[in-house]
Amino acid sequence: MHRTQDADVTTWRKSSYSNGDQGNCVEVRDDRPGIVPVRDSKEPSVGQLLIGVTSWTALTDALQG
């Protein structure tokens, strides 16, 4: 996992688990092969975490299980 500042303009999508009340949400991007950029929707300027696809899949599978 690597943390970086979000310097480029890209399309982020909010987690499908967000409930729409502006609560704690994460946003992800799908434009980096092999990496899933993740950021806090309330604090996007703080930066992003870059998570490998294998780790991201394991995390989302565990959360769904």
C-alpha cells in the first residue's frame, strides 16, 4: 500500500456501500491497471491510498462475507 497526493484530475466513484447521507464514504478509481486508488470522500485533498488489485479484492470479499 502506498499513499500519494492526488495531483491529476480523474473520475472517482463513490463506494456502492455509501448510504447517500454524506456519511463516511470512500471513493475509488478504475483507471490504473493493477492498482486501486482509494480516498476519503470527505477529505479528498489529503491524498489517496494505492492498493494492489489482489489486496483490494481480498478486502472487499472479506467485507461482503
